Amino acid sequence: MKENEVILHVRSLQTHFKNETGVTKAVEQVSFKLKKGETLGIVGESGSGKSVTSLSLMRLIKNPPGRIVGGEILFNSQSMGQVDVVKLNDKELRNLRGNEISMIFQEPMTSLNPVYTCGFQVMEVLMLHKKIGTKEAQALTIELFKKVKLPRPEAIFKSYPHQISGGQKQRVMIAMAIACKPQVLIADEPTTALDVTVQATILDLLRQLRDENEMSIIFITHDLGVIAEIADRVMVMYHGQVVEEGPVFDIFDNPQHPYTKGLLSCRPRLDLRLKVLPVVSDFMEVDSDGNVAERKGVGKYASITDAIIQNYITKEEIDARNKAYEQNEVILEVKNLKTYFPSKRNLFGKVKDYVRAVDDVSFKVHYGETIGLVGESGCGKTTLGRSILHLTQPTSGEIYFHGKDINTYTREELRSLRRDLQIIFQDPYSSLNPRMTVGEAIVEPMTVHGVLDSFKERKEMAIELLEKVNLKAMHFNRYPHEFSGGQRQRICIARALALHPSFIICDESVSALDVSVQAQVLNLLNKLKEEFQFTSIFISHDLSVVKFISDRIIVMSNGQIVESGYSDELYENPQQEYTRRLIDSIPKGRLEDIKAAQLKRALI
């Protein structure tokens, strides 16, 4: 291949969807080029058209309701020469997909077939495209599992998807995607909702595979911080159109479009603390024709620097706030808490071994503060949160809430406690009943606990709460499926606040949201905390998010607390290697890091 040869050229691509209200122009006049060995990052919020663009490249848009209505997708195929993917027949597409152009989908659990082993699913791709036998395919699959650094490759070969972790499932998907050494690999949100440490290893793996195989990558994400880690060029999409494109360093150093400025600003910063996270709407406004303009005026920001200056919290302000919280009463105290789950039993059912999910954990929470609970998946942070609420029964230990040990409560007392101790779960869709309207979901806890005297009063309260989380009164009678992920999370926040609790546990409540929506929800939580005066524990695997919202941070690993301290001090001077590894794994998007990565790429 010639240096800088264009392997994929997309011209004026248009993909539309028909629905009851008309036509949605998901992708409109999108054009770009992809060179041999290059990584193109496509970034934008949910609904920007980035995933539809990737699905269109492989002709995976189902017709109806969607179809490619215009444009060309010119691909330099090794077997067919230059072809327009839009015009290929089914047989030609089968030869292309998985063989010359491969895709890693966003959610590996739904992409892998649960009834087949991981090894068989990769073997199937090899046998279909390479026309080889079972024995050879099995050997190649195990080699691929080693290449993507899966532990115990022979054991995972025989495992079903539900038997391995999320990061391992994603590696199986990568092994499947690179099995036939494709020229182009499309990675659609491959690290969303993964731990930062797992995300870092996946990004390293993709970089290594790209360089080894001279492969081109299209990397799709909503997070510009991740793009900075892996991409050579960036294409920013908004409402189905490309609003900005250029080398990754140029985009980060001097973004031109207000939408790009908004995306760069809304991710929590690690180097300083802001009162409010800037959001996309602070930088741009949309007129009646859908045209984007830079937003200027009172309370809005002309630049990213302006947003930082207006929201910066000094070290003196942070220290004063921390000292004030130290003087407050202790609202929650956990002493020597243990939560064990049986892992092995003998022939007679007697437990021989346990998983020590929470292992001798102790800490205090003062009135009004937010404690961040951070660690990788499996560290015990979610089990700890559920144990405090008695949604999971602790094995031993003490949990004092307002000075009383929850572990001694009767069932009736625990039910009454729910009014004062609430939780916001990670997945808002599965925590809302799809058969209940949003209004019914918010009114239900008020009815159960006897808050207010009539349905009319409870409805008024529910509407008031919806408006406080930036929704509208008309949403009261709508169902959860009619809302976006960010809106559903707002509904869950409103439901948690319906009982005016003094303590709320947020369990990974922003982990799967776009960075722009995540910023809105984090700002909302801070605003509501001030208004409703509740204390909280914020659980997350993302230390940058935890640092923004928390006053103190507790770091967990293997069921135990490995380090704790004030947020800024813990980040600036971590004492444990595990904490340092968590911090180092966070995509920072610093210009010096991007420049160093680009230089390294040029020397390879």
C-alpha cells in the first residue's frame, strides 16, 4: 500500500428514517476520507448521527424504516477493487462484512450470542471467510484471544458470554472483529461504561493492533477525552451533519465551532475544581431553522477559558468548605461492615468458601457532604451501597444512621427508613416500571409512605419535582420509553426526592450518559443537594466525575478501603499505587499528551 493512500472515501452520505411524524434526517451530506493506517475519531452526542454513519458504512441500516437515500461509500477492496458499498449486492456485502470491514459494537453482551461459547462465535467468522476447518479455526481463535490479552484463553474459549466480565466480552468482540485482518475497523463506543482502567487497556490494545496490522480505525464516541488518546483526526457531528473536522491537536488547541467548545468543556477537569460544569448550550444556540450560532451574552461563555475563569473555585474556598463539614454531626457511620456471598458448597450444601464483596469496611459521613466511592468493577462499591440500604443483607458489622444501628431494625422499621434513605440506580430504564407513567412512578412512593393527603396534592408535588429536574408538567402522563437516557435519569432523581430524604446513594448514575448530558445531571445533583439539603454517597468508576462532585473520596479494591481523603488532595498526592493507576487511566486530553502521542506515531 502507498503511504497516505485513501482506503475509504465517503461522499455526501444521506441516511433517513421514516416515522409517524415524517422523515428524520439522521445523516445529512456527510463526507470524509480515511487513509491507510489512520484513526479517525467521530464524536458527538446521542442522536448526532455518528452511529448511523458507521452502520451505513456497512449497510446495516434496516429498510424499512431507514435507508441510504444518497451519496457514495467508495472502498478500496482487496478482492473487488474500488467499489461503492451502497451499490453492492447481498453476496458481495457478506464477503465485505467481517472480512475487509469489521465492526465492534457498543454493547458486547447484546452483540454476542448467549447460547454459543465465545470460542465458537469467533471460529464461525474464520470458517466462513477463510474457508478453513474446525481444528485450524480453534487454534487461530486461541491465538487471537492471546493477542487481545485475554486471561486463560483456553478457558474463555469454552466460556459463555455471561460467564466473563464486561472488559473480557469487549476483548472477545475485538478478537472477532480482527480475525480476518480487516483493512478498516469501526469501533462504535467500545469503551462506554467500562472502568477507566479497562478502557485504558482497550485503547492501548486497539493502538497496538492498528500499528501491527496497518489497519485503519474509525473510532466513535461521545467523549473527546477518549478521542485525544487514540485518534489522528477528529470529525465532530451534530444533528446528522459534520460541524468541524481536523487533526486532533488542532481541534483541542483551537476549536472553531461552538458545539466543539461545549463538548471539550463539559467533561469534569482533574487539574482544578469548578462550581458548575459548562454545558453545550452555554456555547451555542439554535435558531428556528436549526442553524447553530455562537452564544454570547450575560452568563454565557465566549471561550473555554472564560468558562473556567467564571466557575473556578479557589483552594481556600475548598478548604473552608471541608472544615465546615468536619464540624457537622455524623449522619452515617459504618463500622467493620462485611458482606460475603457463598461461592463454593460441598455435596451436602454446606458453604466451603465465600466471595468477600465487602470486607471489614469502616467510614463516617458528615451531614451535608458528598462522599465519592470509587474503584473498578468488582471492588465492592455497589455492594457496599446496597448493604447500607439493606437491599443486600450484610454478613456482620454495624451501620449507624442518625445514631441508630440499622442492622437491629425490624422489617417495619426498615420500610419506614426507606423514606429517609434513598438510592438512584445506574440504569434508569430498568429501575422505572415500563407500564407506569412517569407521574405514577413519582407519586407511588408518596402514596406508600403517606406523604400528603390526596392524589391531587401528590400530583402537584410530582409536577413540581419534574420541573425542578428541568422536565415539564406535560411529561407527567408519558411513559419511560418516550424519554432519552438523560431524561429518564432526571425522572429517577425526581422520584428519589419525592420523599424528601436526608440521605441519597447515587450508584453509577451518570456512567452510561453522554459527557454533555452527564454534565447536566451532575450540575442538577449539586443544585438539588443545596436546595433539598441532603447528604450523599456518589458511587462511580470514573475518578474525574467523583472528584468534581465529592468533598471526600474513598477508594475501594477487593472489598476493602485502600485509601481515603479530600478529593483534591487525594488526586494531587495519591498514597497507594492502585489509586495512582486509576488516576493515570483517566483520559486527560492535555495538549502536551496529544503532541507526544502524535510524535510517537510519526516515528513508528
